[in-house]
Amino acid sequence: MKRFYLLFSAVILSLAYLPTPMMAVELTEDYLQGAWCFTHSLAGKERSEEMRNYIFDKGGTYSHQTSSMSNRIKGGFTYQILPDTLKLKPEFPGELKIKSLSENQMVLDYFVDLYFMRGECK
């Protein structure tokens, strides 16, 4: 019985030293603000390169590169943040479901997975 308590104590102590999970990232205006690169979309195993710049401003507006073949940035679009959802009007009719967020990457579900990386496309 003493052996059981020693083993149990060792397990409890080892759990105390496990790294704690990082705080979850939330989709907010502050998180979204700035430049993002829409790098690619993924439908199953089929990857489609995009490499288009998006710039999100506070107040629910954004601009984006109209084509990966042009540097032209077009503005006047609006976004809306809802629970687990981002709306980008009028470019994506409907809702983009948040699949995952990290400090520098955002993956949105819009029939296919849309991958965005923080910063301008290179």
C-alpha cells in the first residue's frame, strides 16, 4: 500500500510540471488588424495557390489584392466577426467558419480550407 501512495504521489508531482497549454487565440478586430497573405486553399489533397494580400482595418473594413498576377489593391469591402465565423463581404457570400487560429495563421472553412498567414505575401 505504501508503494501505491509513493507511485501516486510521483504521478501527481510530475503532472504539476507539465507545460500549460498556451492561451487560445480569439478572432477579434485587434487580432485581424493589419496585413495577411491568403497563401492557398486546400480541398482534400488538392492545393490551389493564391498568394493574395489582404489588409484588415479597425471598424470592419478591408482591402485585398484582386489577383495574384496583379499588385492592385482594391478597398471598400467590409468584414464582420461573429462567434466562430468571419464574414468577408462581398467577396465570400455567406460565412467563413473558423477552423483554426494561431498567432500568425488563420484557417477558414468555406467549402474548402482557406489558409492565411500574418504579413504580406512574398
